Amino acid sequence: MIEEEKYIDECMTNQIKYIKQCDELLEDITAEVVELYWDYDRMSSCGKEALDKLAGMVNVPTEKEFLKGIENEST
């Protein structure tokens, strides 16, 4: 029984480490997607489309959504 508990504890510890690593990676990817929007106006249409898809995957507003939000705030 003790061996099973140790195994379960080890599995839980590994899962927690994995989840933390995934969270950190997602934060890094999100930051890079946000950074790429600084060059949005210089991108090809295919580049813009790819960036907008990535933004949707990591919950970052697209250029269109961002501009729409600013427009709504100014009215």
C-alpha cells in the first residue's frame, strides 16, 4: 500500500510539474504573438492570417478585434 501511495504521489508531482511547464510555455507563446502584432502592417496577407489564427489559439485579440475595441471605447 505504501508503494502505491509513493507512486501516486510521484505521478501527481510529475503532473504538476508538467502543467507548470505548459503554463510557462503558453505565456511565452502568448507574449510572442502579442509582440508580432507590432509588425502587423508590414506582413503579407498570409502572414496576417496566420498570426490571427495563432492569436485565436492563445486568446489574444486580433488586430481587427483590438481596433474595434478601441473604436467602441472612443464613442
